[in-house]
Amino acid sequence: GLMLGEYDPTNPNDGGERHVANTFMAPQGNTSERRWEFYNMPGGKIELQVKESIAYNFGTVSAPAQKPHLTIFNDGDIVLYGRDSVGIKTGNASQELTFSKIILNTPIRINGDRSVGVEIAKLMDDGYGNVMSGDYDPRPARIKVTVGDEANDYAGNVTSYDSNFVEESIGLFVNKSGLDYRLGYFDFKFGDYAKNSTLINVSNGKLYLDNNNTQEMEITKGQNNFGIIVTGTSSELTLKPNMKIGTTTDPVNGTVALYVGNGGKIHFDA
């Protein structure tokens, strides 16, 4: 497994650098539409122990005229311990990612403050046929993120925050004007240590949560969290699954299922 920048508690400067485990770049040469797949197989581990780290970063495209197919598969364990870290970052890509896909069969786990599991800040392929006909890969996207299933450790705590909890982290952050992204296979959860965090934040663009395999989104753990936030005049959420906060045996305190503001929109689709 990859233990990125293992934390040294005896070093007061530890965790001060930015770390990237995997960086995507388009293939060199003139071959159009080459396909790259990145696998974290069952039993594999990508563990980020220092702050400001990225597990997968979509970076500079060497041949902008090409249309590379870049796909991330996760069947192992990706865990973000350092604060201000990102599991999958797309905002650094130098062009749109209309042929690239995220397939997380097992979740990214966020266990550091102010971190993001998956950022979608470019146009991407969701497997629903949003891009041109004859696409390379008919499989639907899958995004799974768990926030706060362990207490803060390593470089995970913001000094002014409660060291016992994972705070102000986001499972999925959507921020792309013109995006119309549909998820039929997903799982977003809070753990016992999630506090003041959000499962999904739609800041820009459209997100459709279908109910192909998730009939009900349940929030049964954590405290003072948000399920889904939609803000901004060009932000829209269409929600098909039911949402349920707490049960008789699992009470949840101070948690809001849906919050919409600043011109955002939420549609309920039966």
C-alpha cells in the first residue's frame, strides 16, 4: 500500500508540504483517444497522512487536441488523514474531462478536517450518455465517500477545531458551470466522528441523484452536519431517493437533510 508522506509527530514542520500520490497526464504522441485506467485493487491502500495532499489529480494535458479516456477504479482503501486534502481532484485539469470517468466500488474515507472526497470541476462522463455517441465505456460512474469513520489522527486536525471530530469536510463537491451529471450508483455516509460536515455540496452545475441502487439516503451518525447543500443561481439538484435523518435506535443531533440558498434549486423526482 501507499503510505504517502508518513507523519512524524516529533517533527514540528511535518505535513507542511503538498503531496500528490497520482497525477494524470494525457499520453504523448499523436494517438487519439487513448485509454488509461488506474486501479486500486482489492487489498490495495492509498493512505495520505499529511496535510494538503491529493490522491488522484487530473493535471496538465500534453496534447490538447487528443481526447484521452482516464478512468479511476477503486476496489481497495483510499483514506485521507491529513487536513485540507482531496481524494480525486479535477479542477487542476487543463481541459474538460468529457471522456473520463470515476468508478469507486469502495468508498474514499475522509478522516481529516476541511477535506474533499471527490471534486467535480470539469465536464465528465457519467455513463448516462451525456457525451457523443460511440463512447468508449458504457459503464455508469460510481461515487462512494464516507466522512469521519475515525477520529482525527496524524495531521488531520485544524488547530482551532475539536480534535475529536472530522469537521468541515465534503464528500462530493460539484463546481462546474454547464455540468449535467447523473449518478445512479453512489453511497455517501457519515461516521461517528463527522461534525459540521457535508455529504454533497453543489456549488455550480446540475447533479441528478437517481435511485438505481439507492432507494433511501440514510444519515444515522455524526452531529451538526448537512446532507446536501445547493447554493448559487446556476446550481440544481434533482433528488430521486428518499432521505432519512436518524432512527429510533440511531438518533442524530443537529443535522439538516437539505439546504438550498442564493438562488439554488432542488427538484424532487418520484
